[in-house]
Amino acid sequence: MNVVTRFAPSPTGYLHVGGLRTALYSYLYAKQQNGTFILRIEDTDQARLVPGAVDALIATLKTMGLPPDKGPYIQSERLELYREHVQRLLDKGDAYYCFCTKERLTALREEQQAMKSPMKYDRTCLHLSKDEIASKIAANEPHVVRLLVPEGKTTFTDEIRGEITIDNKEVDDQVLLKTDGFPTYHLAVVVDDNDMSVTHIIRGDEWISSVPKHVILYNMFGFTLPKFAHLPLILNPDKSKLSKRQGDVAVEDYLAKGYLPETLTNFVALLGFNPTADREIYSFDELVQLFDLSKINKSGAVFDHAKLDWMNGMYLRTKSTPELIALAKPFFEKSQVSIDPSFLERICEIEKDRLVTLQDLADRALEYLQSIEFDPAILVWKKADATDAKMHLVALRQVLEKTPDDMFTDRILLEAAVKKYIEEGSYQNGNVLWPLRAALSGKEKSPNPFELLWIFGKQESLKRIDHAVSLLK
Ligand code: GLU
């Protein structure tokens, strides 16, 4: 069997993390099976069109390493195909015209709501005669075409949920063709998945309740049923459905914050699926090899932000310093940080292990560049006083001043020079290293003083020490 999967988003203007998972799983499965991955834009809801959304989506898929093999197919460019299919159903009596007004349908819904009965169209228009229909159409009366749901039961197998049977009594006579002549999602999805020979429909759980309608349509058209796989919901840590309110849901927002595409694919791949019990970092090729529809969980997958942060840090640490600098370039531009390249390399080298995002690197670099203002109290080690701190800073300044410039390119030599001062005076490390570190960073917490001396170089280090000394009375 030639496997064909598809990603069929509505062009909302951004890629939701749930959409990324659908696209990713569909892509992984197609690649693993030497199949084809299709992109289809489901834009039949003309009221919800967002300009530029399709290009933006394609760009994001490319960034994420998920370029489609075919497409984008655009549903609004395929209207004739849907109309032909609706005509086939009308001709066979599997669909019917409906002229009910919005007002009537609203009143019907309210009535059903009040009686607590299932909300379904009451088939008033099913009983119109051929002549009545013809004259209404001739008079340009607005109308839709509805599916005539047959009696009986509908059964299908979901690869994740197993066999599902539903009584057709529960299925509404779905609108297939809208007043504006556009198909509804339900008609277009069935026609297109068949037309594009899609063999595996992988998508979010929210679509599972639509499958009975689709299966009815497949049967009416005589199409071969594809395999369905509905992925578990993605949840907030409090187990509610992932929502904007509790954090970002757009992949573009994560990229803009400096999460790497490879982190996001790895992280999203594990939402509802864990290839092996013993680890969480997988290369893209491993994901292709290990992807297994039968191993996808039925229950919801929690979006764990702390895990995402951890994972991004892990991926950032696999990058070389030049790679990191290149990746962080847009973030420097955004933050308007312009920095000497060798200074940046040293910052990168020291900060690498502590980064969560690429934005962090730009933020840290900015901090190193800024002149520092701080409370002089931070210069004083907890077991010492200001006089002691000042005395050591003044002495260290002399030591460092005498240290040749080229020693500042070697952290080990800088450490040896400061340690020699400590040993010769039999001081405690804290008395010396604490004020030095705080003087250089202007912060209570920072990299160690040798790293800071190395980052700043001689002139800037001396300047910072002088500034600290001037703050100590
Ligand atoms: N157009 C639907 C969406 O926006 C796709 C549903 C499907 O994959 O069938 O998510």
C-alpha cells in the first residue's frame, strides 16, 4: 500500500502546537512508510479567512522540517469538484435541498434545547415536492444541501481508540453545501481525502465525533475507507484543554522566544507518544524510525513547560559557539544589541550551559554590556565587612594591573594569579572571591570571578573593580 497522509489546517494565521503534532505525526508516518505527506488548506469558511495565513503556515512547516511532498491544495479552488459530488448525492436521493431560514433553525434549536432533546434538523424540507424545490430555486431562494442520514448504525475503527459504533439516530442531517455555494468541512474533507488517495487520517481528538458522518458519506460515494487515528487532547498542567490563557499555543511564538525547531519537534512528538521508556531526546531520524501509531496514548497529554525549557537547554548545548551565535543573530537584532564578536564568543562560552532560549543569550549579552548599578551591600561576603571587601578589591586591582594583557585570554592563568594572592595572604576564598565576583558582575548571582575576568578582559575588569571600590565607603 502506498501510504498517503495529510495535514489539513484551516488558515488561522498561526500554527497551533496541536496542529504541529498532527503535521509531525502525519509526516513521520509517511516518511517511515516511504509514503507521501500532503498539505491541504481547508479554507471553506470564507468568513474566517486571514490574509497571508497560507504563506506563513508554509514557512513555519518548512522551518519545522516538515515540508509537504504535495500541495498545498486549496479547497476554495476546488469548488466544482465538491458541487459535482453533492449533485451525485442529490441524484441518488442521499442528500436534499433545505430552504429553512436562519430564524426558523434558531427557533427549532431553542425548542429542542428547552425539551432537552438532541439538536437535529427536523427534515421539514425533505418533504418538499420536486416542483416546489424547482420553483424555490428558480426564485433564487437561499438554500443549503443536507445529507440524508440513513437509518441503522455506523461502525468504524480508530487506530488509537479501537472500534466505535454509533446509532445513526444521533447523527444530524449535516449541511454539505452552504448558501454561499461553498462546501462544509464534512463534505470537502471526505471528497478530498478520497481524491488525494489519503490512506491514513491522523488528527486531533476533537474530530472523532465527526467520523460517523464521514463514514456515511464514504459509503454513499462508494469510496474506500481510510484508516483513522485520533490523537489525545493536549492539556494544561491542571488538565484543562491547552489554551492561550495559560501560555503560548502558537509555534511561531515559541520560535520567536528562541526555542529551537528541533526542540519543538522532539517535545511535541512526545505529547501522547513515547518511543522508549528510558529517554526523551530523539533525533528527527530516530522519530521517523520509531514512530508507531499503535503506541499512541488514549489519554490526554500534558504540555509541561518545564520539560520544554529543559529540552531546549539540552539542544542549545549541542551547538558550537559559532552555531549558537548564528542562531541568536535575529534575537540580537531584535534587542538591538551590537557587540564585539570576540566578547560575544566568550559570553557564549560561559553562559551556554545556563541558557534556556536563544533570547536568553541576547539578554545576557546585554547585561554584560550595560554599565552596572548595584547596591554596594552585595560586595560584602556574609562572613566579612565592607572594609575587608574594599581592602581585597584594592589589592586585587594591583595584582590584576600587573598581570600581562595576554594572560587575560586564559582562564586558568587568571585563576592562578588570584589564587596566589589568596595563598600568600592566607585568606579565605570567600573574603576575596565574593567581592571580586560581585564587583565584576554587579549581581548577587553570576558566573565565577575567573570566568568574568576572562569575559571582560583587563581594561573593563579594572574599570568595574574601580567602580566597586568607589561605592565602598
Ligand atoms: N480543517 C481541520 C482543522 O482545521 C482539519 C480537520 C482534519 O484534519 O480533518 O483542523
